[in-house]
Amino acid sequence: MFRFETLEIWKQAIKYGIDILDLADNFPQKVQFNLGSQLRASALSVSNNIAEGSGSSSKLEFKNFLNYSIRSIYETVSAMHIARAKRYIQEETFNRIYAESELLVKKVKSFREVL
């Protein structure tokens, strides 16, 4: 088993990524390539950076990867605002993902501080 597979933040980031993938899959075809791809990439980057950082040779390097994960969440939320404004997602879906984003950022920051 890899170290990251034991981390709760990684497990939550995987769920987060899957939620975003499911959401983006329902976007209109005309935005699947640009907005859909951007949203998918930023959301998947969250768990990928946690995984990559867990293999770091130092705590400082791992913290840097956790910072990348946090930034990817911010990027995802920004794209979500656009999707909501264009009415590709409903308000309640936006609010649910937004709350999930806030919670994940808090947990990643807390884990980073413990390192």
C-alpha cells in the first residue's frame, strides 16, 4: 500500500474529483472541451498532488504539493462559478460542491500544519 492511500484527505479528494467528473459530464457538448476539461483537470489535480507529495523526500516538499492541491481546489471553484453563471449547473449543486471545496481546503491546510 502506498502512503497516500491511508490519508483521509486523499480519500476525500478522490470523492471530490469523482463528483466534479460526474458534474462536468453533464455539461453541454459545446463546452465539454474547454470548461469541462479545465474543471476535470483542476479537480483531479487535488488528489494527484496529495499522492505525489506523499512520496516526497522531505516534509517541506510534501507541504508544497499540499499547497498545489489547495490551489487546484481554488481553480475548481473558480470554474464552478463560470458553470453556474452559464447555468450549466444548478444553484443547489454549486452550493454542495462549494461547501465540499471549503471543507477539503480546511482539511488539507490542517494536515499541512501537522506535518
